[in-house]
Amino acid sequence: MSIIEKETIAPLTWCMRIEKETLAVQLIHGSKVEITPEGFVEGAWDGEFTEFQFEQADFLMGSGGKRITTTNEEQFLFATPSHTFERLYAIREEKVLYVSNSLPFILVQSDSSLSRHYFNYEKDLNTILNGLQQVKKWIPLAENKRLQLFYHCNFTVNSQLDITVHQKEAMKPFADFKDYESRLLAALKRLRNNACASERIEGYGLVTTISKGYDSSACAALAREIGCETAVTFDRPIKYADDSGEEVAQQLGYKNILKKDAEAYLENNELLESEFVASGDLGTGIVYAAFEEEFKGNLVFVGHRGDYFWDKNVQDVNDDLRFNDFVFSGTSQAENRLKADYIFVPIPLYGATQWSSLHQVTHLPEMEPYSVGGDYDRPIPRRIVETRGVERQSFGFKKAGAGFNYRYDNAKRLKMRMSSHSFHSFYTYYLDHKRKPYQNIFPWLQYFWNTKRMYSFILLNRIGIEIPFKDIPFDGVSNPGLPSYLFLWGVAKRMEKYQVGSVKQHKSLSETFKRSSYKRQEVVRS
């Protein structure tokens, strides 16, 4: 087996090449991927680091792989994160299989490329909003190749390069608030201990995002309890000023509170925007680039999806991680995280497959004192925050949220919402790869037909009839105009970064990963 560290690629990136029949492998990885005799991993999980059982974790934040033996057959096992904001990728050729946690990197390693004539990449990659059963499991590439996609699962690869998908272990239901809170806190403490284990290349610290909203306030309260002392928040431009989490952070006892401009990325000369569109979600997390230095080398606690899992009024409670969201899949930070070296921790997604029991907890009589009524009512995070000393009127009174999406922008608006360097790079790419007008006719007709309801919602909002974006269904069609080139451009620019850099042979490894046993769960053939 060949294990190679590539010094100048994203620190948390990895790609494994597996040969048919022999299972001979080559693993190319960044400098912060942990390598042990059992396998490799990037990220942390709620278990002992030295036991290296990340595939059995309830809360794996990151990904990894290991050589295993099951039913007397040698295989490789790979584990995705315990959330759907990130995915693993695979490309199968006649005699080799590539598996990676980075879309641009697997394209480089497998000498593959996207098809610039395919209109539905954004649509396909955002079908994760439709849940694990309905998500698109592959996307087409140039030269008749295809890229397989894996979410919230483990999967094994045998000597014939057949892939078998295994569901992650199910958690037991939550009985009441005390049960939920105690189990969540215990998992976060184990996650922290794993992330700072002395056996690691370098331990990770703790940082939390915070605002006046329910979700980030609750995450900051829990993070503070496990030792986090740094909180970051936006206080500008003006629309963020009223949502700054500084007051809440002070009441929680934070020692270090950093406030920044959500539009700081507009000054970058490093094509940061390419990182936030290269996963198919067009830029929703770009504002967090302001905290890249603060995030580096840390567990980063966020409240993503709390608006579903903690909402008392949510209608579509399910165990399939299905969200009634019209476009924001939340995957946009994946490539930036690998480059900037931080571990993404969406706390509300702990126990996500037990959403139904968590929703029942929300409606228990014990939660009534923490229910304020109205459309913006989340008793669980309110109880978490208020019982830790924050005054009721300090948070959870107005839904704000951070970020935006480039999906519906024209050239003028894109120019305003991208740095000048990035927009010039993107627009040059667009002019060089622009499709013929006749190729756009059918996609435009389909787009306008499928988005007529969304535009009706926007019109109603503009005349004063407010309808939350999360009540707009995912329309399932990509914008065939200028935004349809953003994903292609972002991937192309990230591929350029992965095509350069020196490599070095890892010197502290045995020739093969040690084999370990694996108890299989319910499987689905891929």
C-alpha cells in the first residue's frame, strides 16, 4: 500500500485509489488527515480516539476509512459524517475505484471532469433536501463517467469493487428533555476529548458561532459548558447589527467575543467564492469566510437545521433527514472546511434520525414554561439557554439567519456580491465556456415553469405578505443562466489548486492497515 502526504493541498482532504481483485491501495491526503495502523480519518467523533471506531459513532464529524474483514472477505469500509452537509464521492473505472471527501480532488486524481453541457448539477446535488431515500445517488461526468454520492452512511468495497451501503446505527428515542440534554452534553464532551486527544497530529480547540437567534444561542450555551471560551458573531453590515450575539455571549460567560463584517469576503483576492460554490450549494456559507482564521484548528459549533429539529411548529417531521427548503442545502462550506482545517459541528443534528421523539419532547407539558407561542417558538433551545443564565428578552424573538445564495442573481447582482477578483475570474470563465443560445431554450422553459410558485412567493413578500423561505418547496430545477456556471467555475478553480504541490512518502506507517472486524447493519446494494 502506498500512503502519500501532499503538502500543499487542503489539510483535511483525502482520496483513495483501490485496485480490483488485489485491493491494493494508494491514499493521497493532506497534512491533517490522521493515519493509524487501523486506517485514516479527518474530523472527530463521540468516542475514544485510540479505539478508532469512528464508523460506529453516533456523532461523526468528518470522514474516514479502514481495511476490514467481514464474512471472511477482506474489504475497505468508508464512513460519511453523521449529517448531510457533506458527502463522500466515488468514481469507478474498469479496474480501479476512487473514493474521496472532495469533489475537485477526486476529479483530479481520477483524471475526470464535469460536463459543461449538463444543466442539472445544482439540482442533483441539492436533492439531499428531499431526504436520504430520494437523494440523487450519482451525477454524470464527461466521457460517460459518473460520480457516485454517499450521505449519512457507511459503505464497504470488496475485491470486485462492488459497493454495499450500510445504514448508520440507530439511536434510541429521547424520553424527555433531561434525557436529551444529558445525552447531547455527554456526546459533545466525548467529541471534545476526541478532538484534543494527545495521540493526534495536533489537537483541536473550540469556537462557537452566536447570534440572537434560538439555534446558535443554544449551541453557544452547550459549547460554553464543555469549555469553549471563544464566540464569533456578525455585527455589520446594518442588517446584522440587530442580530449580533455579543450580549448573549456575555451573559453566557464567554471570555473572547469577536465581531466581524459578514461582507469581509468581498475584499479577498484568493477566489474564496470558488470554495463556496464547488459543492453545488451556491454560496450560502460564504459569509463565514470572515472567521476562517478563528475557525482554523477548531471544532466549530453551529446551529444549522435547528430551525427544523427544534421548531415546535414544524410539520414534516421525518427520520429521513428531509427538509422543506427551496434551495439551501447547506453544503457550501465543505470545500472551505477542508482547506481551512476546521471540524464542522451542527449540534441540532445530534440524534437527527430520532427527530420524531425529539419533536414529542418539544410538546411535553414540562416544556410549556419555555414555549412563547407564535411561529418562532423553539422550547428546547430556549430552555437550554435560559437555564444557563440568559434573560428571556435577550434572544429568540426574531428570525434572522446569515448568508445568501447566488442562485437567482444576474450579472449585475453577481458583480455586487462577489469580490472584484473573483467576479473577473468567473466572468472570464463564463465567456470562454458560454453555451450556444439554442442549447438554453428548453432549460429556460423548464426553469420558469418550475419556479413560478417561488417567484409568486417573492412577489407577495415584496408587497408586505411575508412567507418564510422555508415554506417554499425545493423546485428541483437549476437556473440555466449565469449562475449555472458558478459550480463549474468553482470546481475548475479548486481543481487547479489540487493539481500543484509537492508530495512526500509517509514514513511512520506499516505497509498495510491492520484488519478489523465490522458488524454489518441493514444494507442496500449500489
